[in-house]
Amino acid sequence: MVAPFVNAARFSGSIRGALEDSLGREIDFEKVYFSVFPLPGFSLENVTIQEDPNYGLEPFAYAAGLQARLRIDRLLLGQIRFSSLHLTDPQLNLVKRSDGTWNVVDLIGRLSAPSRMPLSLFPAISMTGGRIDFKFGTRKTTLYIVNSDVSVYRVHSGKIVMEFSGSPARTDRAGNNGFGHLRGTVDWFVNPPDAKANQLEADVTLDPSNLSEITTLIEGHDIGVHGTIGSTAHIEGPAAALRVSGQLRLGDVHRWDLLPSSGDDWRINYSGALDLVSQIFTLQTLPATIGEAVPAALRVRVKQLLTQPAWSIFLTFTKAPVQDLLPLGRRMGLSLPAELQMRGALDGVVGYSNSTGLAGGVAITNAVATLPNIPPLRSAAANATISSENIHIDPAILEAGVGGTLRAGGDYSLSNQHLIASVSADAFPVSALKSTIQAWFGTADALSIWSDGDVTGQLAYNYQGQDRGTPAIPAAWSGKFQFSNATFDIPGLGLPLKHAQGHASFNASTFDLPHFSAALAQQPLTGSYRYNLAAKHPEHVHFELPAADLAQLDAALAPAMEEQSFLSRLTFTRRSIPAWLAARNMEGDAAIHHFSIDGTDLGALSARFIWEGTSLQFTNLQLRAPQGVLKASGVADFAARSPQYHFSATVDDFPWGGGLLSADGRFQTAGRGQNSVRNLRANGSFTGKDISLPATSAFNDVSGLFSFSFANGWPSLQLSNLQAAQEDNNWTGEGSTRSDGKLVVDLAHEGRQLHVVSTLTPEGPSAVVAPLTGSIVSR
């Protein structure tokens, strides 16, 4: 207890001299104390060990403390000699000169001596919690070691033993705890029998560490591969030709943004060579059994090992089973379907260099890719070229066993998950193409309306995945192809278009069907369709039919008018609007060369319309009958449980009663089919010239107001403010229809009465128009 308080400064000169004799370097320290346990000695504070001038001017080491244990036998003779030196929290500089010699080798060499000299003459050296920096000449490297524990001592056999542990680190990266943890034992044979004999034998262990930390240590940054890595290595031979052998253990290897897959571990045997003089390290993997074929062999080469490592890795595949490599490909970020199963043989070489990145090429032969619910895809050969961070897959012929030809290829960026895939089809079935694309890439909306038939053309898939700090961009499709004998299932169209053929082109914001033909309810149909996301009305459609009946059009528009839920059909709730109808924003035009109702041909019907949500607005509707033209405009509203119709219509110079009749009116109705006729209401005004009624002479001019409806299922026409000019007589009156369909007109002129009974629709070609006008307008 008294020893620390005894002034030991008077021994400073002797202590300094003894230390300098042992280390061959000048020593400076600030304070010195006696210590008794565990062995007598001295404790020094703030110690500086100067460098040999041959290796530079910066001190060899700084240490917060140094414990120097005395040799008892020399102390009894009045001499200060040390049996061991222990540095606490030191910082060491290991320096290599241009001639290849190291200061630490020179220092440890002082422990060597002729075998006849007693071992006790040379102290053991150790340290704890140290930092070791490396210098080449006057320049420090970015590599250093922290938390170092080292002990060096000589044994009777004539070798020097060094035991060490520590964590490598970099000055250009944060992380004071280092990257990984190394430990081991080195036997240095200082007096080998000849130059080729072993000068060094070592066993080194890399404790299980984070793979990203090791790549950061070597590369200077995280290259995006995570997992665990550990290794045991045995090193032996002369310093310029060390032989290395051991086992590498890898587990849970995956890309940085993907989850690890526990239980998937590899144990890889390896051998190599290490030249400490030239700083070159090479390594290659070994088969588990000598002579066994290796499907995947790894070779590593590192130059400038301790300064600025330039390293490269080569992975050679020889008939490697694809199914065994598939899990690793998923964990490295390849966008592969979860249920994909693959078979085939992989051949080629893939290399990676910290200066040039990825490079190489591989080929898969006899590949078979299987996914649920689609035919297996087979390819005799598929080739891929790897450059930098991109994988290019040459177009490969795929056989699906369904007829036609399919080719697929593309490019994939490993860094940002950018995938560009191209698919070429030649008379390939639409259904098989859709299911294949759905399984591999997800839904292609542009193909959703097609079923049946064949496709010939090209499709391109573009996907930008989520990079670090960058959100993913939705996948986009584009393409150009022709189709034949296909079926269109168009949202909002109650009847499919069959036997369709034509051309199509599309991208992320446009879709164009310039000309196509199909069959609607066994009627041939031609038309065009265009979609442009930037337009006021993104959808534009044009179609022509040679003939169509009102019932067919009603069936085609049924999805826009039918109830979508059970409760709404029972009128318990408001109508449920389907999503496609709520989002509809379309303009277009249509032409029917022969429009009919209940099989009666009325003439050519043409229309221009704008369809926004539940509102279908007809901006121009014309019926060109043989006797005249009916013009109308109005709105069909599908928001209610029953569709509502509101129209204005005009008819000019329509032949009737031997003369010409013109009318202007407003029409409204509700419901579908016959209900729309029964609910029809119309009113307006009319004029006529040279109109003849039975048993009367022709009226020169006729005018009045009309209202039309169905009462008890019978058409009811009411005429009011009726004005009729006959020669010099002006008649006034009114008219109405009876339940038997007769039109009764009562006219009066200066006390005279004229009672006329006529049919509502006189015989002749014009007879069918009058009672159906309301129905026509409502459509």
C-alpha cells in the first residue's frame, strides 16, 4: 500500500535506459510509480515510444500507461531489467518502408537471438484496447484496427508467438467499433533451416459478422448485400508465399431492402496464396470431396491489400442447377414471381471488381419455368450478358404448348430495380398471353378487354422499383400488335364484340385502335377507338353498324342501366353506380345505316354524344327516314334506378296526308324497353302545308300544339290551338285519339262544324313514323 506513494522518479533514468535497450527506441514518459502486485515493477503514465529514424519521424506509439514488470534475478544484482511490458490503450503506427521492411518486424526481431542465449533475457510485450494504424512511407492508410489486444513472446523452441484480436475499421467511415472481429495466433519461426521453410504459421478466425460491414471495410461503402459471414483460416509458409486454407460460412444473404431467409447457410472450403511483400492475395473455392465436380466455383484476387485494396471476384458456373440458385436470386433482388419453379443448367462466368463493377455472361440450357394455372414455358437456350449493374437477357424463344411463337428478353438494373422486358408474339393465343403476363409481371390493363383469338406483335414492360429513398414508380406497358378472331369484353357494353380483328398500339397514357371490325349480336361492326389521358374527354369512339334494332341497342347498354346490388333492385337503397360508369368520360359518334324498332326499318340513324359518368348527352341525333329527317338532342340519365330521358326534337317537311308536316317538341320518358314507350310524354307545336283529311279538301296551312302520352297502354295524342286554312276559310278547333286508334278532329268556322275521323297513321311508307316518334326520340 505504501509503494504507490514512494517517489520512484529517481529511477527514471534507469527505467528509460532499460526500456530503450529492450525496444531499441527512445522512450518518454511523464510520471512513474512503484507497483508490487502481481509482480514488482513500475507503472508509467503518458508514455511515448519514439520511432526509429529509418522509419519516419512520427512516434511509434502513444500509451496512456505502461506496466513494466521487473526481473527478480537481475533486481537482486542491483540491475533494472524487465520480464514483460504491457501497454494500456495505446495507439501504434506500423510503418512499411519503400524497401518492403516493417518497423514492427524489426522490433519483434529484437526478441530473436541465438538459441544458446537464455530466453529470460527478452521481455514479453502485450497491449489491450489499442489502435493500430498502418503507414506506407509517410502516408497513412484508411485501414486501421481498433480494440486490439496483442501479446508477443518467445518460447524455448525458438519461435515467436503472437496472439491477437481486434476489429478492422476505416478512417473514412463512421463506426468506432470497427467492422467485424478477427482473432488468432501466429507462430513466427525466426531461424528457419532454409529459405523455403515455413517462416510463419497462423490460425485466424473471423467471428460471425454482418456481411455489409465486411464489404464496407473492403469497398469503403455498403454495396447493398447483407447477411452474416464467418471464416476460419490456416496460414503457413514464407512471408512472400504464404499458403492459405480454410472454410467460409455464409448465411441469410440478401439485398439490403429485402428480408433475410433464415436457415439457408453455406459452408465453403477454400485455398489460396498471400504475398505480404507484394500485398497480393488470391483465393479459390474447393469441392467438398477431392475430384468432385463443382457447379459453382469462386475465385478472389486482391492487390494492394493494406493500402487501397483493388479486388475482384469471379464466379464460374458449370452445369449448375438453376433451381438451387433461384432462392439466392430472389434475395438479391431479382423480381421473380413467388411461386415460380425453374429447372435447367447454368453455365458461364460472372465477375465483380471494385473498380469496374459487374461483368460476365451466362447461359441457361433446357430451361423450364412453371407457375400455377399457366402452361409451363420451355426454352432450349437463354443467354444473359452482365455489364456494370445491368443484366441483359437476349430474346429467347419460349414454347408454351398452345400454338404460336413467343419470344421474351429484357434488361434489369440491379441498383435501382429498373426492369425493361420485351415480349414478341406471333399468332399466339390471347388467353395464354394474358395469363402468362399476369403470372410474371402483373395485369396489363391494355389486354384486359381481349379474350380468345390470336395476337401478333410486340409488348414492352417498364418497371422502376424502389431505390434507397426513392419511391417505386408504377409499372407501365406499351406495345403495338394486330389481333384476329378475338372477343372484346368492353366495360359498359352488355354484348361482347366477337370475331374482332385489327391493329392496336398503346403506352402508359394512350391507347389506339385505328380500325377494327367485329360482330355485335351477329351484326358486322366497324369502328375505331382512341384513349388519351391528357384530353378533355380521354375516350373517343366511332362505330358503324349496317343494321340494328332498338332492342339490340337496349341490350348493349344494359350494364349502364341495370341495378348492381340486391337491395337497390328491391328499391330499398339508392342505385349502386359501378366504378367503370362513375369514371366514364367519353365522346364519340355512331352510325346505323338501317335502324329498326320491332323489326320495322325506320331509316339511317346517326349520333354524336358525350358520356360523362351517369349522363349520356346526345349533342346531335338524326334519323334519316325515306320521308324526311328527324333531328334531336338530349340527355339520358342513368343515376336513378330507372334511366331518365329528356330530349328536344324537330322534323321538317315530313310527308303526311298528302302534304308536308313539320314539328318541334320536347320529349321525356323513363325505364327500359316497352316501359320507355309507355312512359313517353311529349309536347310541342307543329305546322303543315296541303294536308288532306278524309272527306275534306286539302288545308293550305295547318298549325297547332300537341301533347302525346300513353294512357292505359294506348297512345294518346291531343291537339290544341288547331288552326287550319282552307281557301278563304280559317278553321279552329282541337283533336284527340280514341282507344281504337282513330284520330278525331273537330273544327269550327263561322258557326260551321267539321268533324273528321282519321287514322293516326295513314297507310303508306310514312305510316310507321308518327306513332313511334316518341320512342325514336327517347333513344
